Amino acid sequence: MTTLRPGRLEAFSDGVFAIAITLLVLEISLPEGAGDDLLGAFLDEWPSYLAYLVSFATIGVTWVRHAAITHHLDGVDTTFVRLNLGLLLLVSFLPFPTGLVAEHVHDDEAERVAATILGLNLLLVSAMVSTLWAHAVRRGLVRPDADDTEVRLLAQRLTPGLAGYVAMILLGLVLPIVAVLGYLVIALALLIPAGLRRVRSIPLPQRNENDEGPGR
Amino acid sequence: MTTLRPGRLEAFSDGVFAIAITLLVLEISLPEGAGDDLLGAFLDEWPSYLAYLVSFATIGVTWVRHAAITHHLDGVDTTFVRLNLGLLLLVSFLPFPTGLVAEHVHDDEAERVAATILGLNLLLVSAMVSTLWAHAVRRGLVRPDADDTEVRLLAQRLTPGLAGYVAMILLGLVLPIVAVLGYLVIALALLIPAGLRRVRSIPLPQRNENDEGPGR
Amino acid sequence: MTTLRPGRLEAFSDGVFAIAITLLVLEISLPEGAGDDLLGAFLDEWPSYLAYLVSFATIGVTWVRHAAITHHLDGVDTTFVRLNLGLLLLVSFLPFPTGLVAEHVHDDEAERVAATILGLNLLLVSAMVSTLWAHAVRRGLVRPDADDTEVRLLAQRLTPGLAGYVAMILLGLVLPIVAVLGYLVIALALLIPAGLRRVRSIPLPQRNENDEGPGR
Amino acid sequence: MTTLRPGRLEAFSDGVFAIAITLLVLEISLPEGAGDDLLGAFLDEWPSYLAYLVSFATIGVTWVRHAAITHHLDGVDTTFVRLNLGLLLLVSFLPFPTGLVAEHVHDDEAERVAATILGLNLLLVSAMVSTLWAHAVRRGLVRPDADDTEVRLLAQRLTPGLAGYVAMILLGLVLPIVAVLGYLVIALALLIPAGLRRVRSIPLPQRNENDEGPGR
């Protein structure tokens, strides 16, 4: 395990993120006999599209955060690899609760259960990303030349979502659809970094690395 | 987010494109009891194959255009990452309307609805690719050494599809199958660049980059 | 399109090959009520496993041949990109006829139809790989430093499968299961290169490239 | 075949591992009518989650071991490529027996059969990884600069699982659920290397390779 290159961990993780995000669409389907009024049946399925959006946005933002984390690493230890597999497990599981919300949302009681299960899954994903970064910082896996401000900013950006998920899960016991909307807001909010900086991702001195970067 | 390498954005996007294009086949299935006359049932399913072809060609051409865009970038900003996730969302969704066309094409009314939904999805994919490139040019994310003619050509090649999709969506309200054929023609047309140039993709001076390029 | 790096074409193609080969398993399923005699139902499904094996071996060998082709390229033109998309289309389609064989193999008439459709798909995949390589050689996309013997060997290795597929498809009209076995034999035969050479894939002088190769 | 770069073999294998591990979730589904008591139905499905965990952990650890193996290679021969395709075949097949365990676990007789089939699949995966490494060592595909202790450690770590799987398969004939739990324990145990070393995966002298490593 001491011989796992961060690059290969990234490649494998990217694969899982990309597949999980693309499999979500398989959870959307119209009921039998939808052909009689296809437009009506299509529009009626809006909770499916909402659940799809929520999980897509969450996996998307998780991928962005994962990319930011591994970008700052200069090595991984066995615990990091195991925590990373745990994160991928939680992300891969998301299509299942997404499907539950998509299917049961017109039924009041089942709606509550499905929204809660989805919320717990999203909460665990978010908590695991934070754990991953905390572990990397604590064990000194972060590149010595990483900007201290950026390292702190990353940790800050990783935490506020957790409180939001807990609040939404509780709200979901009463108003499940509102909670699902709340999950979407949290994911979108996490996509907007504090300062909305317009700087290029690769500053000029690193230009050479960039040249090789996309050269896969 | 300021630390996302274009290479990792490419890798993740390639993954989503590859998965979405390969999942399309799952939307094709023969009805129950097809075994009694399998050849007849297989041939009868031709609208499924047409829908499969349309979505395959569209995702294929979108991938080619995406590759051309990211090739000219020397960095990405947060808006680019978010627009890119929006594009992947629209591409990942395609198997669903593809399945609608495949399923409902022998039913006149449902056919119209399915063809329109598919057309709107294709239109949005095309519009998003253009937005992505416009954003990159406007924010100066394009490499300073990129050929001006090529940059302009890329923008030109990205626009004509939009008008075509609008025309086909309107036509589809009357003749849905013809519209689906039209979507295929648009995708194939976008695969044929104006000049049909026979030059190699990597000219000799860049040969070194090439050596590393495939070396992933 | 003149800006597509061979490396990105490889990455996208590898993705499609990997997904198509892994989706095959979804075509295997036991009939309803299999739980009463699960072992019997599992063993009874042997034609599914045979079809799975055939398609897995064919996609596997196609990937190996594709890797050999792109390894010798120093650039791609637009026709190559389009032919490559055509190959990926045919490969992505394979899970569908694989499923047909898996489902209908206990029914004599349907068996014949399913085996023929699968055979035609395999034949087209094989023909497309040959076309791809022929195009690359004709248009001078092959690296000038590529070994002439290897280039000729590659073409030779690519052709014999075609005759085999035609023979098996004809045989399948009478003995479908034997034909499916024949498809498997062809794929396995293509995996065994003439000389069974034991040389390492990367000779010492190229060692440096190798160091970077896996470093994705 | 003599021209297959280890990097491309890694990329393709990573793709198959990532897809197989993510497809597992599709095997989880609640029975018809689960909406009446969704929480009960969700909790009742616990054997599905256990089977999901087992296969996820096994594919995860197989990926880690595969990464360790290919990291030490400086070339591949045709037999290695074929053995590697065999490993991918066995890994891709895993979602099927995982689904069998998930579906039939409340039925005593079927449970036994499903647990045995899953165990045999896991055993074959583990045996194939060992075979792959044994072949690489025997044929001198391992880098000359590879640390001898590490090479021996890798072989040691690869073997103990086999005996465990045999024991669990036999146990599963009597207590299938306990056997499935045992499969999970074996996978988790294989994730914990002997010394639990905290060293960074890429020591400083290799830092340059690392810089390029993730630069895909």
C-alpha cells in the first residue's frame, strides 16, 4: 500500500465519481401506461428530476472538493486510502436513496422516510470529505509548499455544510420536499467559494506542470 | 476551486461522456414475448436504434467539441467548472429522453412529446457547449498562443446547430420521426468540419508534447 | 478537430471499452421464481455465461488491438476520429445482442436469430478495427519510427478474424450454440499473437517514456 | 501486443474496477409495495447492504493490490495481459452473485447457494491476483530497482486470503450469513497491511515522479 501513487488514486476516484453521477439517470422512469398522456406523466415526475439534481450537484461538488484535496497532497498513507474507499462507498450508494425519493415522493409517509435516508447519505458524504482532509493535514500528507491560507480556507469551506444537512434532515421529518430543496441549496452553495475569485487556476510559474497535466 | 487542474477536469468529463454514451444501449429492449418472432421484434424496434444513433452521435460530437475547447485553455475559473458540470448534467440526462423516444415511437401522440423532449435536451447540450466556449474566450482562459483563426472557427462551428435544433423541434410537433432523423443529420454535420483538412492533429513542432500526451 | 490529442482519444476510448465490458454482466439474470431451486436455475443459465464470455473476450481483444493501433500513431485526422466513434458505437451496442443470446437460447428458432445478430455485431467490430488501422497506414498517421515488420504484422493479425466470423454466422443458421462457441474461439485466438514472444513490452531504450507512461 | 504500455493497461483496469464497484448499487432494490412501510422495507433489506459492502470491499482491496503490482512492473508480456483480462472478467462478474445474495437471503436453501457462488467468485478473484503477481515475478517483469523486501511482502500479503475464503465457503454451507460476514472480514483484513506503516507513499527522492504522476 505504501506504493500507491496519488495519481492512480485520483484516476480511480474520478472514475467512481463519474460513474455514480451518470448512473443517477437510471433512477428516473415513468410509470407503466405513461404513453396515454406522456406530457402529463413527464411533468408529473418532477420530484424525480429534483432528486436527480440534488444528487448530481452533491456528487459534482464532492468531486471538486476531492480534486482540491488531492491537489495539495504529496503522498498518501494507508489510512487515507481506506478513508477514500469509504468516501467512494458513500458516493456510490447515492443512486439508491435518490431512487427512493424519486419513486415515493407522491406518498406522504414514504416521502418522509426517503428524504431522511437521502439526507443521511449526503451528510455522511460531506462528513467523510472533511475527515479525509483533516486526516491529510494531521498526518502531514500536505505538500510543504501549499499555501497556508488555502489550506485553512479549504477546511473552512468543508465544514458549514454539515450543520445545514442536520437542519434539513430535521426539517424533512415535517416537510420532506422542502428538505430535498434544501439539500440542493447546500450543494449549490458549496460550489460558490467565498471570494468568487477570478484568478486562473494555474498561475504562470506552474505553467509547465499544466502543459503536462492535461496530457494524459 | 482555484486549484483544479484542467487535466483533472478533462479526465472527469471524459469519464461522464464515455459512461453516458455507453449507457444508451440499456434503453434498448424488446417487448415481452418477443421470442415468438425474434427477427420481427428485432426489426420492429428500429426507432430505438435510430434514437440510440442520434444520442450516440450527439454525445460523440459534444465530446469532440469539448476536447477542442479544453485543448485551448491554460486554466479554468470557478464559473467554468460550474458551467462544465451543467453541461455534464445535460449530457448525463440524455439516456432518459432517448428511452422515451425508443419506447413510445409507435404511438402517435406520445411520439410527438418524446421527440420534443429529446430535441430540447439536445438543444440545451449544444447551447451549453457554446456558452462554455464563449465564457472561456471572454474571461481570457484561452492560451495566449492559440491561433486566432482557430478560436474564431471554433465559435463558428459551435453556433449553427442551435438554429437547426429549433427548426427540428418545431417540425417534430407535426412529423416527430422526421425530426429525430433531423437531429441525427445535425450531429453528423457537426462532425464534419468546414474544410475537411487532412493535416495531422499534432504538427511536428509539438511532437514532444504528443510523446507525453498518450503516456498516461 | 485538428486539435484532438491522441492521448485524449485513447482515454475516451478506454472509458467506453471498460464500461461496455463491465455492463455485460447486467444482461445476466435468473428467471422469476429461481429461488425455489437456485442452484438448478444458476446452472441452467449457462448460455448466458457463454454469451458473457464471448462478448467479454471480444471487447477485451478489441481493446488490445486498439491500444496497439494508437500506440503507433503520431496524430489523428478527422476521419480517424469519426471511424473511431463508429467502432465505439459498435462496441457499445454489444451488450444488447449478448442479452438476446442470453435470454432466448433455450428456444430453437429465436436462438438462431440471436446468434446471427450477435455474429454480425462481432463481425462489424472486427471489420471496423481493420478499417481504422488501414486508414491510419494509408493517410500516414503512423509514426515514422514505427517498425515496418510490426506494422505489417498488425495488419495480418487484424484480418483472419473476418473470415472466421462469416463462417460462424453461416454455421449459426443451423447450429447456433456451436456458432457462439466459435465466436469465443476466434476472440481467444486473436489474443494469441503468432510468435508468442516473451519480450517485454517496453524495450530498454524507451524506458524513460515508460516512467512517465503509468504516471497518470 | 508487445506494444501495450503498462500505463494503458492500468487505465483500462482502473476503469473496469471503478465501474464494477459502482454498478453494485444497482443490485439493491426494495420489493414492490415497499411504499406502505418504507422504513421497515428499507431496514429489512440489510442483507443487500451486507452483500454490497462485501463486494465493494473486495473490489476495493483488489484495486489496491492491482495498483501495487503494476507499480512494480517495467513491462508486460502477452500472458500478463491475458491474465489481467481474466482478473477483470472475474471482477466484472461480481455484481451478479452479489445480487443473488441480496435477493435470496431470506430463503434458507437459496441463501446457501447464493453465498457459495459469491464465495467462489471472491476466491477466484483473490487467486487470480496472486497468479498475476507470481507470473510477473517469474518472468522478470518486475523493475530491477524494486525493493526485495517489498516484493516478498506483496506475495505474502496476497496469499492468506485464499485459505480464509475456502474456510468461509465451507462454513457457508451451514451458516451462509456468517460466511458472508466472513468474506467482509477477509476483505477488510487485506486492507490492513502488516506493519500499519505511516510512511508517505512517495518518499522524497521520488518526488519528481510524483509531480508528474497526478498530472494526467
